[in-house]
Amino acid sequence: MSLSGSRRFGELYKGIQGIALKVLSRHLKEVEADGIINRKVYAEVPPKVEYTLTKKGMSLNDVMQLFIEW
């Protein structure tokens, strides 16, 4: 999974094998609070939410690529 661009919750869920919905939701809230991702909510029905990396999150790109390869 590429680290650039925006991702919806369902995309993230499908891209991370074996994670529970509740766990993914909790971790997304944590990394948002840490300033690593931005969460953008669109005023639509059903709700549309997209996640993107912040500058701080992009600075972790090299480390995350190593984890992905591992």
C-alpha cells in the first residue's frame, strides 16, 4: 500500500490483514491526535471520511517503507 494520497476507512481496513475494525478506528484516532494524519469528514450521507498523512507523517515515510518491506 502506497503511503501517498488519501485513503478511506474501508481501503485502510482491506489493506491491513487481520485487524479488527475497532482496533483500526482506535489507532487512527491516536495517530490523528499525534499529528501524523489528517482526518477530513465530508458532509454527505452516508458519511465520507478520508485520511491523509501530514508533513510529520510524511517524515516517517522511510521508516514505514522498511516496515512494509519487512
